[in-house]
Amino acid sequence: MAGRVRELRQSGQLSEFSIASLSLEETAALAAQIAMRECDPTFLRGLYQATKGNPLFVVESVRASLEDQASKSSVPPRVQAVITARLAQLSPPAYELAGLAATIGRPFSLDLLAKATDWDEDSLSRALEELWQRRIIDGQGAGTYDYTHDLLREVAYSELSPIRQRSLHRRVARALEELYASDLEGVSGWLAAHYEAAGMAEQAIRYYGAAASVAKQRFADAEAADLIRRALRLCRDFPETAKRDKQELELLVTLGPSLVYYVWL
């Protein structure tokens, strides 16, 4: 497919043009045309937020909603097929980097990619440049990059096997620890989520506790309570031992004040 596209470009038989993202009003009009009726305002707001006005994504999302397709993925099947084909055109290094970037799950820096991949600078730059040229990622300013659309990220991540996902989450977590060694508390919630996804419960519990402390310092008691609950769920998966019971008790003691304060508010 990629070779055929190149041939058409070279022979001048292929014309390519960019379609600008639709506004909320234009998205509503297109959705109404596909559904053949006016759509619910709440649905439209969610549709616009999910698709960011991308016409293809709007059309397929509305169709998927009308067909009431049951799927664990929020990506309509035809959109998934288009994105999967788009990712398949990448070189192996760029494809691998796309999976890592999707695992990070938020805007990322070149330094974080470098530490998580351990590639030489030239190889990393070439793969990143290819993702940028293909409009998979875009610059966010101050040396930060991100996927051009959340659906691209979601499909790239779903392409990874569960084993590969856990491996990449572990690599990202360790890269974050190295990169933010002087301020681990500032990224403790991010670290906890990656360690949990990596299947490393001990590390995740420790960082969830640190993130809860940071949240309490900001008087975000509801957030702190939620972080401790996540740590408790992981703790309760351990075999019943004196060590586990002690850890669970410490977490419950930490949770108590946050719950009392939150309820009082």
C-alpha cells in the first residue's frame, strides 16, 4: 500500500490536501447529516471533545453510535482500521517509538524518550522526525511533543501486546525516576500509574502514597483519598502476611483524615 502511494505521487496521479478540523457548530451539522436528525447536545459535546473536529472521526463515531457497536475500545472499527493502516506505513523504529510515546500517555519530552529508549541521538531524531512528518505527533512548544489526536494514541497503544505494554510502562517509569531524580514527588502520581500498569505493585503503592501526600498539601483531599484507595486495592492483592496487614493499616490510617475532611466540606 505504501509503495503504491509513492508510485502515484511520483507519477503525479495522486493529489493530497489537508482538511481543517471542524468547529463545534460544523461538527453538529455533520453529525446531524449522518444521523438524519438533530443530535443531543451532550452527545455532541462528547463527540467534539473525542474527535477534535476531525471529519473522518466524526463520521465514523456517529455511525458507530447509531449501530450501537459493543466494544471495549472507544475507537470506531473503521477509524481503527484507517489508523492501523497509517501506523503500518511507518518504519520499524518509528513504529516502535509510536508505541512508546503512546505508553507515556501525555505530552513528552525528547529527554524522556531518550532515557526510555536508550537509542543514540541520530536514531531517535530520525524516528521522531518521521512521526512528525507523518503527522502522528506534533510539537507542543518548549521541546515537548504529543500525539496529534488522542485516537491515534489509543490505537497505537492497543497495537502493543500486554507483555509489551508492561515492559514499556516499566521503562517509562524508570526513565522518569532518572529524569526527575531531584523532584520525584512532583511526578509521583505519574510514576505510580506507570508502575501499576507495569505490574510492579510495591513501587506503585509507594508512589501512590507520595502522590497522596502532595495532594493533601494542596488541600485536594478528595484526590488524596482516591490515590490511597488505588494503593489499597493493590495492597489487598498481596498474599495475607503480617507485612501486608501492616501496610494496609498504614494506608487506612492515611486515608482516614482525608475522608473526614472531605465529608466535612
